[in-house]
Amino acid sequence: GTHALSSVRAVEDALKIDIPQNANLIRNLMQATLYAHDHLVHFYHLHALDWVDVVSALKADPKKTSELAQSISDWPMSSPGYFRDLQSRLKRFVESGQLGPFRNGYWGHPAMKLPPEANLMALAHYLEALDFQKEIVKIHTVFGGKNPHPNWLVGGMPCAINLDDVGAVGAINMERLNLVSQIIDRTIDFCEQVYIPDVIAIGGFYKDWASIGGGLASQSVMSYGDFPDHANDYSEKNLLLPRGAIINGKFDEIHPIDLYAPDQVQEFVTHSWYSYGDNQKGLHPFDGLTEPKFELGAGHKGSKTRIEQLDESAKYSWIKSPRWKGHAMEVGPLARYLIGYHQNKPEFKEPVDKLLKALDAPKEALFSTLGRTAARALESSWAAHKMRYFFDGLIANIKAGDTATANVDKWDPASWPATAKGVGFTEAPRGALGHWLKIADRRIDSYQCVVPTTWNAGPRDDKGQIGAYEASLLGTKMAVADQPLEILRTLHS
């Protein structure tokens, strides 16, 4: 969905197409839905098992597990019987020898610190989140027809609104709007009563991770901003998610971002398997090239088809190295919250302060693996409440008689200029995403994307500056050399 959103925005920017406010609200609602869904899945199904020992949960006392769960929230599914039944199911699962998604976990690893009761509680919520996430995405099917990859439209959204239940099958009616409203309420409840309490509870046993894995977070972070409150205005003041760049650890100075400026966003390929001709030069995406050139450095070990060790002084990655005004940047939920926090925006600052107090941690704890994990949880709640805000705005417009969801005035190619260029951007759940488009003879002449993983996972640049992933891993200690659990914890954050 995020690439589709950036893509239609790029075309709309190039062709100067305005969208109706209803389309803006529906896009925002779908994007906020993606945030809540992606963050839940990211934490519970990608990241949680880096901290939770599934096998240890077999040793838990269901009564004590219930007491723990009820001490952190009012979530109704927390009785001793509930946890006892889950534990019995888990026991049968383990004894079968077919562990499925739990097969490759580092169970019993010395870096696992949760007591059995916390492991059993977290495992229960893992399964509940797995069940609930399929409900959240129904919002995408209502407005976009399917999930994943819901439909988007240049000029607005492809969903007609017809509360009279006449005309085209599939139009948005009250039955579907009521379903969306119910899902929003459930999403808010799950984020606030399960997700955030889990992060606080688990984080309380891993406070040492508040000083591990910081990397660029304390130095250079960036957000393009997103969620325009009013349609067709992408200025910083109209974006509900913060925009800006912080460099060199100067959090009292937030720099404006211009995605058109040739000296701001640039990509380097000095250590990437691509060729620019001049590999020391950075290119703005409007002038970008993506020409693969796979070659191993003289110091590598192994062969091209069986690489045993890369030569990091040469090219060693399929990812380019994006830089903002020459700086490597971290992007993602933590970057957004650090910018919002230092802009003194209450909806970002107050939840952060509350969570830090619950963890009994200083503000510097944000610059860490634990800080990233906490920021993602807070943002899930922010997104869930914004789902309600956008939905209520849509309902108010419909009641006022406004049902327009698309502007099709420029669908005819004859109405387009012969040449044009545009930028489409969004903040994907995992960070800053931009699409740069050039049109010639009314056809796509150039199209370049710079995605969140490129920002975070990119290799060194021409100056030897390392990216966010590499920076966050410096100094990481591993308890077991061939079980890199500590590395996974930071990369998954």
C-alpha cells in the first residue's frame, strides 16, 4: 500500500492533479490501518520471539501468569483457565516435534531473561495478534478491494460511496462503514490493552537493552512526514506525522526537507553492486541510475556463487547508500518520535514521557534497540486513534452530502504536458519512502525509489560513513557466537 500511495502521489504531483478531501481521508485511514497492522505484526511475529522463550512457557504457572496479565491491563482474555488451555496446546505442539514458526528459535539462549509466566503471557498475545491482524486488514478490502496490495487511484480512491444501496455492487454503504468503525474500536483496544503493556512488561526485564543498539538514533534521524490533514497540502504544518531532519545529535535544530533539492537526497554506489560511471559521485533520484554491476573485491573468500566472506573495502551490497545532505540517516518509528518529541508536539512527547516513566528509564534510553521497539508500540496506538479521527471526518462529509472520492479530469493523456516530473512520498511504517518520476512524451522516462530499508540497511558511502544497521551493531556482544540472537534483536528493531 505504501508504494502505491507514493506512486499515485508522484503522478499527481507531476500532472498537477488535486484529489477530493474524501479521497484524502480514505487514503489516510488506509495508511493508518497499515501502520497499526504492520506494527502489530512486526512486533509479535517478527520481533517478539527474539525476547520470548516459547519452550520456557511450558514451565509457567497459569495462575501466576493470569496475575501478571491482570496486573498490567484490563484485557479480558487473562484467566488462569485461558492460560492453562494455551499451555496444554503448546505442550502438544512441542511434543509433536513439528514446531512450525517456532522451529528455529534460540530457546534456552542465555540472553533470554523472561520468567516462564511472562513467556506464556507473551505467547498468548502472539497468537491473539496473529488472529486479530486478519481482522484489521478488512478495512483495506472495504476501501481498496483487497489486501495485500489494495487498489489506489491517480486522482483519488476507486471506491464509490452510495448509502442508498443502489447502483454498483461494492459501493461503500452503511453496513461496510459500521464494520470499519467496529474494527477501529477493536484496534484501539488491542494496541492500548495488549501491545503497549506487553512492551512495557517485556522491556522491564531487558533494561540493559536501553543502552544497546543506538547507532545513528542519537545522531542523525529523518522523517518526510505524512497524513495531510487537508487534501493537496503537503506542507510541514499540514502533516500530522512530523517532518524534518536532525543531524550530528543537535536535537534542538530540526532541518526542513525538500525532496526536489538536488543537494539533499542523494544515493551513492561506491560499495554497492551498481555502476554510475563515476562511483564516487552521489545522484539525486531525478538523475538516478539503477545499473547492476556485480563484482567481488580482491579480498573476498569463496566464489561468486558461494561467497564465504565479502571484501568490505570494495562493493559488498545490492543496496545503495542514500544520504541526506551527505549524512547517513536512520528512518522509522523512532526517528518520527524523536522529531515529534523535540518539536514539543504533545501527542508525541507525552506518551514517550509516560512510557519512560513506566520503564523507569532516562530519555537517553530512546537511543537504543529498546527505544525503537517502544516507539513502534506508541505509534501503533497513535495510528489507531488517527483511524478514528479520519473515519469520523469521512462520516461527517458524507452526512453533509459530499460523496466525491476521485477527480478524473485529467485521465485523458491529451490533457497531460509532454514533459513533467513529480515526487510522491510517504512515511511507510518502517520509514521514509520516496518515488521520483520523470515523464517525456507522455510516457514514463525515469522512475526511482528510495525506500526505508535503503536508508537503514545501505552500506558505506564514498566517505566511509556507515548506515543505520551497521552503526547500530557496533559493539554488540554475543553470548553464543553461532546463535546471533543479540544481532537479530537490533536488526529486527
